[in-house]
Amino acid sequence: MTGLMGIKVAAISELFKKHQVQIRFLIVGVWNTLFGYGIYCLLDTLFAYLIDKRYIAYMLSMVLSNIVAIINAYIFHKNITFKSRVNGMKGVIYEFLRFSLTYAVTFCLSIILLPVFVEIFKIGPKIAGAFVIVVCTFISYFGHSWFSFNRKII
């Protein structure tokens, strides 16, 4: 039994080593998704009471929650996922701008997809927001891997 257990532990350890960046991306992504989605739901609930036009409430919620989530994501992805060694004001600003550009692409996509899901497919804004998150997660991983934190272009 110990031999079989040792093989399983070694296999899991090897799998983690081989895919550690992707695993860290998923862990940080889960945190940032919960954080950003929580902010979105909180703001959507608040703005639904304060703003008469529903689409303005959920779109404003999307914009503001994205800004907060992007800053949160940069801090965690820089330090945990990609372990960026860029420092100095100029380097950090340049890296943050690339990071933000990657998120600008997913943000624009979310601005297009959210009203499509809500207004055309008649899905509630909170559920539609979750669908948008899934689509944007895949795009952001490749954008951050190949562009935002690519050490070859830093």
C-alpha cells in the first residue's frame, strides 16, 4: 500500500511541477473571480435600488467591479502566478499597462457579451455575468502568459 501511495504522491508532485503556473493561475483566478464577482453582485444589488434603468445599473456594476478586480488580479498574478521579477517604477508601470491591455480586451468582450446574454437571451444579469467570466478566463490566461508577463518582451 505504501509503494502505491508513494507512486501516487510522486505522480501528483510531478504533475504540479509541470503545470505549476497553470495551477497557480487557476487558484489566483478563482480568488479573483470570487472577489470580482462578489463586487459585481454587491454593486449590482446596490445600483438596482438607486438607478431606475436596470441596464445602467448592471453595466455600471460591470465597469466598476472590473476596475477593482483588475488591480486585485495584477497584484496576485504578478506576485503569485507568474512571480514577476520586474521592479522599479518604470518596469512596473510598463508591466501593469500590458496587463491592463490584456484585460481591456476581455473587458470589451464582456461589455459586448453581457447585454447580449441579458437583453437577447433573457438571462439574469448575475448569471450572465458568470457566463462572461468563464469566456474571459480562457482569453486572459493566454493574454497574460504570452503578453503581460512574458519575460522575453519585458
